Amino acid sequence: MSLKKVLVTGSSRGIGNSILEIFFSKEFIPIGTATSNIGVEKIKQNFIDNNVQGFAYELNLDDKNSIDNFFAAIKDDDLNPDILINNAGIARDNLMLRMSEEDWSEVINVHLTGQFKLMKNFLRGMLKNKWGRIINISSAAAALGNKGQSNYVAAKAGIEAMSKTLAREVGSKNITVNCVAPGFIETDMLKDLDKDYLKMITGEIPLQRFGKTEEIASLVKFLSSDEANYITGQTVHINGGLFM
Ligand code: NAP
């Protein structure tokens, strides 16, 4: 059986790093991305430290040239992914009245438009192989709404709707498309949030803690496995019971 190529965007840290690492095994060729050369080198070092044959590229989803260069490089290296995990993300929070159009556009570009471009670009190879797995990282916030996150929540809800649509378009070709919607997970994304707010939220989570990046990675790996062959068009929530 040939090795499966797994692309995880935004895998220099946080959830993406754990997702990339869960594919460090002989069955997969892991491919990571970061926005800077420093991030790319960090991913490459992780491959070396774990004795893994992997690849890493620079990719900024808010920059058309960066996306075009990334597509060209990955094509040159003949690495069209069999499993695409759209994880890269940012937050630019503010109440709607104070939100700048720049912050609106950046979040929509990185999440919604970025995921669209990646899926569109890599779909042809999956269709040719008559096999593919696409997993898009959404957020519990898309279902709950979240004060100060109109840009982020709109992007994530859009991703979920877009994923259902693509699932219908490509299901007959043995390609599944699903979303994973995490609740609060311990990463850099939480580090700027108010400590009292985080304490209050912890109290509202039935499991009384934030999630770990490895817990998201396990679910993503399951959805990309043969055990999940009959699951498509779904958003799977993972949030310690915060949203049910
Ligand atoms: P994180 O720790 O802040 O890491 C973000 C990753 O995305 C980094 O690898 C970063 O690369 C990359 N990235 C940032 N801006 C980018 C851009 N413009 N183009 C391409 N890549 C970019 O974030 P995280 O918490 O792991 O979040 C990962 C995903 O989970 C996101 O989609 C997020 O919305 C979602 N999520 C997170 C939580 C949570 O509580 N943490 C909850 C729900 C959903 P650099 O290292 O180069 O900056």
C-alpha cells in the first residue's frame, strides 16, 4: 500500500502541531506549513527529532502570492495530499461596532477563503485517485456565537456549510469532507483572553477543564481513517461538554 500524504496547515504550533505529530508513522508522509521561515524550520526540526520523512512549506493564507508559491512548490514536489487538514487560523477579536474592515477581511481570508482555495486546488488529485479525506477545523463558537468574534464565527459557520456542500459534490468519488469543532483548547490562541473570563468558562464546562491539542488530533486521525469511511458532511464537536 502506498504511503498517504497528509497536509496539515498551521502546524508550527498549537492544535496543528499535534495533528501533524499524530501522523508521524510509517504509513504517512506528513506535510506541514507555517507563515514564516522560522516556523518552517521548527517543523523540519520536529521531523528530524522524530526520525520522520516529512515536508514543510511557508504559507500565509492572507497573501495571494504566498498561496500561489505554496501550490507551485507542492506540485513540483509531487505531494498532492490524500488527506487535507485545514487547521491554520487566527483571531482578530473586537465588538462589531469597533471591528475594522481589515480585521474582518483577514479572518475571512485565512479561514473561509483559505480553506476554499486549498480544497479546490487539491481536489483534482483526490478525484483522480478516487479517494480523499478533508477535515476542516471549525469552532464551537460557530454554533454558540461569541461576543467580539463576528468575523471568526462567520468564517467558521461558513466553513461548516461549505464542507457539507463539498461532501455532497464528491461523496460518489470516495472523498469525505468533515469538520471538527473544538471548544476551548490550551494553545496560544487563548493566551490573550482575560483570565477571569477563562476561569468563568472553565466553570461552565462539564469536564471542568480546557481541552488538550492531542485530544483534537486523535479525533482528526479517526476521521481520516478507514474506521470513519461512512462519515461525511458532519461537524464533530469536541469541547468537554461546553456545547451539546
Ligand atoms: P495557534 O496556536 O495560534 O496556531 C495557529 C497556527 O496557524 C500556526 O501554525 C500559525 O503559523 C498558523 N497561521 C496563523 N496565521 C496564518 C496565516 N495567515 N496563514 C496560514 N497559517 C497561519 O492556533 P490554535 O489554537 O492551534 O488553532 C488552530 C485551529 O483551531 C484554528 O483554525 C482555530 O480557529 C481552531 N480553534 C482553536 C480553538 C482553541 O481554543 N485554541 C478553539 C476552536 C477552534 P505561525 O506559527 O507561522 O504563526
